[in-house]
Amino acid sequence: MEAAKRGRKFPPIYRQSFEKAVEHGEVDQFHASRELNSDCAITIKEMLSKYYDYKTYCLDTAAAVKEVVDQFGFDRAIGVLANTIRHFDYDGRISRSNKEWARTIPSLGDGGGILIHSSPGLIDLFADRVRHDYLLTQPLKVSEIYMEAGRIMSQFQGLHEPNSPNREQFMVRVSASFLERAKPKHMERLVSMLPFSTLKISAAEDGRDTYALIDKGENRYQPLQKRKTSIRDQLAAAKAVQAEKPAVHQHQKNKEAR
């Protein structure tokens, strides 16, 4: 996984069918990609066995995913995993969430015959961890920050009375998945979306959780603050308009000439 985080480039997945590969003279790429897909599936099976503790019935998903991703990258690991989950769509040991996720992943393009021959239950656990670790490599989008702000707002409104230890504040836990990906600028954006003058973001004394807190006198039924257009965005928009003007002007001249 360290290799993936450092931006190492892995061989791309060839997603065209064999017929298309023949048509475009890319048969070698097709076979090379299919071989890597097969190696990836075998490696995942081996890691599921290697990191499964038969005494405690626990799988060290973090270690298993790390070894696979360091060798093949996220794209291929996700592709092989999703292909297998789609094949086991009937199996109740795989969660609905992972089945729905697998349907959103593009096909490997190799005929769909590459499968991880392991317990669907272990594959499901592996999928949970792959999705989590891959998400950590992706920057937060404004829409995701807005969703977290909306979730916090909804929970504030659902509280009937102050729930802080001193009973003077309302407090809502900031989701751990958000905090894992959030940088200081994302936290600033989150705070700017919540319309509370007394808002504070504070870690619990044990350091395990982080909370958004507001005084009990705050109006909890205000709308979320919409993002204001920054000066940088305004300048970029102005430049785009200026760039279009010559083309529009030339089009008008051509029209008049006709």
C-alpha cells in the first residue's frame, strides 16, 4: 500500500474484449493484463489464508490488503475483487453494500473468468478493507464535506436536550471516516458550513473521538451555509470569459461576411 500512496504506477488494466484486442492488434496487452489479473486473484486467496487466524476466526484485513495493493495496486485489486463479488451475487455471506459497490466497478474486459477462489465471507471482509483504504487515498470533495455538515446538523436537531457532560452544550461526534481523510482546510470548510456562532470542534479527553459542540441557546434549525465563491474562483471564471470572447467575436465577423 505504501507504493500506491507514493504514486507508483502499476501496469494498466486492459479492459477491451479479446475480439477488440485482435481488431486493434493488442493481443499481447490483453494476455499480459489477464495474466496479472490471475496472479492478483491467486495472491488475494493466499493472503486471505496467510492472515486468517484459525484459532480466533479473525482476519487481519489491513495486512492482507497491504500486501496485495503493494504488489498489484488498487485498480487491479479492486477490479478482481469486484469481478468475484459480482460472480457471488447470490451469496448471502457478502454484504449488500459490497454487492452494490461491485456493480459500479468497470469490467476487467478479460471475459470475467478471473475469480478469487476463497470463502465469500473472507472476501467480504477483504472488500470492506480495500474500500476503506482506497478511500483514504482520495481527496475529500466539497460535496462530501457538505454531507458531513448535513449529518452533524441533522443530529444536532435530533437531540432533545444538551448532552455534554456539563449539560450546557449539544454535542455530536464527527464521523471517524471523515476525520481520517480530512486536512485542516477541510475542517475549516466544515466549520464554515455549520451556521453556529458558538461552534467548537474538540477532541474527547481520551482522544478517541472528536465532537462538534454548540451552546444550548443556539438556534439548531438554521440552514447550512452555502459556499461563497472565492476570489480565486472569480478570477478563474473571468479569465474563462475573456478567453471565449475572441472566438465569439470571430464567429460574428464570419457571419457578417456571409
